[in-house]
Amino acid sequence: MEKGFAARFASEWIAAWNSHDLERILEHYEDDFEMVSPIIATLAGEPSGKLRGKTAVRAYWAKALRQLPDLRFELLTALAGVDSVTIYYRGHRGLSAEVLHFGPRGKVRAAFAHYADADAQHAL
């Protein structure tokens, strides 16, 4: 991964989310990417916690953005891996991390969301 890519990508990703512009957010992802999140089970009603493709994820994120009109993320740091970036941030759920795996075209092919539980956050 090119030096500085993780920080640049994370800054743009956070800015896209903070803009609430769904198309700007989705530009970071391949058309058939997979999104995995424990929130998918409750918000989208998908017990597996997984969605595939922009159509499914667009509907899920559109619903989330409607329900959270004041949604705002604060970037804490970005971690570079091999063809992956982890974005560690603070959001409405507290501390969160998204592990993003990139495909050959430089777009996210798989995304895994992680959230600290309330007890762990209070200990920090």
C-alpha cells in the first residue's frame, strides 16, 4: 500500500460520511462489495449481519442516515495493512473501527464494522 494512502483515504471517508452524501460515500466501494456489521441484523433485519452490493447497502445506509440526521464521525487514526485499511473513529455509538479490504481497482471490496461495547468505552 502506498505510503500515506491510509491517512488520505480515512480523511476522505470521514468527510464523505460527515457530508451525508450517500453517493459520495458509495464512491469508495466496488459495486459488489460486502458489508459486515452487527447493526445490519437490527437495522436491516438481516440476521447474518451481511449485505452484498451497492443496491442493498445503499438502502441500509440511506435508512441509517435518515434516522441519524446529526451523524458525525471523528477520525482518531488510520492503520495501514496489506491491501487493507482500518479506520478508528468516534461516532454516535462511541468508539468504532472499520476494517476495509481493497480490490485491484483501489476500491473497497469488503468492509467489516466493529463497535466497542458501552462498558469498554467507559474504561478508556
